[in-house]
Amino acid sequence: RKEVEQDPGPFNVPEGATVAFNCTYSNSASQSFFWYRQDCRKEPKLLMSVYSSGNEDGRFTAQLNRASQYISLLIRDSKLSDSATYLCVVNKDAGNMLTFGGGTRLMVKP
Amino acid sequence: GAGVSQSPSNKVTEKGKDVELRCDPISGHTALYWYRQSLGQGLEFLIYFQGNSAPDKSGLPSDRFSAERTGGSVSTLTIQRTQQEDSAVYLCASSLVSGGTDTQYFGPGTRLTVL
């Protein structure tokens, strides 16, 4: 079993739609959680950290369920520019080593 | 300010040759990481440097891979006797300090193709 698992997609949605991605992680001792965004042939960039209480940044909402070991990302009012691969990322120890999921590809269509 | 830079951006080599990939982290960042990403795959951790501590090499796939970081700044990833399965994008990242929530900033990567 992979340490961080994501549905690879692609998720094809129309502009304005709401879309949600889930991610599961296997290590119950994991400490920190993130969503990164990666555009085609570009490097990953931090989208947002995920906090236990859930957090929101504009149209993006991230939630963490430690009991079930899953993380979610909700995108409201999708824009064409949201088309990218979304990487679920888990830090499993104090060494700041990140474990990346395989990514979920989102394509927002006009 | 300047971000993480990597060179070369693209490298094509023949099977069996050695290659060196360079990473220049953000100034002042003490932690440096190497990852690789094969086509359509997620990122695979390779090695991690933190200050003057011994590097964490737990992700290196074989003894053909090595890395060093000189003066706590620039890092070089060396792949000896390259194989076709080494073809991937090699990404370097740096962070200000080591810690569970510290943001890692990635360079643009080096795309390695082994013929």
C-alpha cells in the first residue's frame, strides 16, 4: 500500500463547479499535511497547509480527519486557471521529509 | 528574491555515463532536499541535508546515486553509470529550517533523459 494515496483523475469539471479531492495516508504518526499544486511541466508549489480544525483560503477549503487518516481539498467556483495536478503531501517525522501522493489531475473546462 | 535554481534544465546522456545535477537553494535556507519525478508519477524522496548534520540518504535508490552539499549551500546530485530507468525530472527543494510545517520551495527541475 502506498503511504499517500490519491485518485489520479482526471476530474473534468465546468467553470464554476465545486470539486473535491480526497487523499488517504497510511502512517498514523504523520504530523503535518499539505496540498501542493503542480502545473504541467512545472515544479510543485505549496497551495495550503491542512490543519486539524480545517482551514479555508478563498475558494479553497482543506480538512483533515485524523481518525480516518484522510485529507480533503474542496475547490469552489472553479476557474480555468485551477487546472493543474493537486498533490497531497504528508510529513511523517520531525525531519521535514515529505511524502507525496501521486496527484489528482483537475481540468476545468469553459 | 531569487528562488531555487537548478542546472542544467535538460540533460540527455547515454546509458553508462555519469551525470551531475546542480541545485542552488534560496539564500539562508538550511535544509535542502532532492526528489525525482518519473513521467506521470508522484515525487520520490531521494536525500535530505540539514545544516552540518549527516545527510539522510534513505531515499537513494542505489549506490550509483550520491549527493553532496558544499559550504551549506549548493548541492550536487551525481548519478554514476546511468541507466534508462534513471530518466526522470530531478527536483531540488529548500526550506528555511527543518521542521514539520516549514514550506519547501522547489526549483524548476532538471529533466534527465538516458538513451
